[in-house]
Amino acid sequence: MKQILKSWVPLTAAFTFICGILYVTIQQTYRSNANDPQIQLAENTAALLNSGADPGVWGKAPAVEISTSLKPYLIIYDGEGNPIASDAVLDGKIPVLPAGVLDYTREQGSNIVTWQPRREVRSAIVILPFHSSISGFVVAGRSLRLVEEREGILIRQIAIGWIVSLILLLIVVGIAQVIFKS
């Protein structure tokens, strides 16, 4: 038995590492893909605003309650960070970004972050500046609820596969020890 464990433990460590790499790779793919619709929405909206479109147009759509909706949303802030148009609300009010987010966007030219305006409300947001008759920022966001549900399923699938694989690996190592011992 000691010989079996001696062979099995290093294989277990290697397999655990591979499962970890697999999880991180897939999880990061899920999360980065969650930004794609917002990138398109922010770029298109910033382009319209840069060409002189009225920011007030976006505040006329029915409000998206970001704590419950999966629908992508837009918030337009002026250069000082005050909301000037929005089709998004959180508990009936236009949500406010944390201090420094727009400063970073101003310095870097864009910003892609996970935003949690309150507990259990997480969005993938893309922030782009615009410059026309006024300057400001376009924030395009979307709930991360489905992505986080997929991540939960992924962790369970990998954990089950890991456990089953380790048991099968133990059996194979045990059989190999018996075969090569005789």
C-alpha cells in the first residue's frame, strides 16, 4: 500500500495542478466574453456622442433595474462624473460609480471592470470617454449573474471530474503495482 501511495501522490499533485489550470482558463474565458456586448455598446454610443448626438436621448428608454435584469444598459456621465442620461437604475436611482473609476478612464482612455454597486449586484462594465459639445463618459454594463452561475457549474464539473479521476488513478496505480510486482 505504501508503494501505491508513493506513486499515486505525485500523480495526484500533477493532476490537481492541471485541473486548477483548466478551471482558471475556462473561468477567465467566461468572464472576458461577458464584456463583448458592452464593448460594442460603449464604442457605438461614444462614436455617436463624439459626432454630436444628444446624450439625453439615452435617458428616455424604460429604466433597466440592474439588480434584477440581464439587459445591457447605458449610463452617460458628464466630465465631473455626474449622471446626465441613463436607462439603468438601482433601487430606483441612477447608480454612481466609485471614486477614481472615471479618473482612471480619463488617464487610460478606457476601463473594463467588474462593478458591484451593492451586495449581490455585479455587472461587467465598459467605460469610454467621449468629447463633443460636452465631454464625459459612456458606461455600458450588463449583469454577471449568468456568468457566475456558469462558473458555479464549472467548478462542480471540474471537482467531480477531479475526484473520479483521482479514484481511477489510484485503481490504475494499484493494478500497475500488482502487475509489475509479479
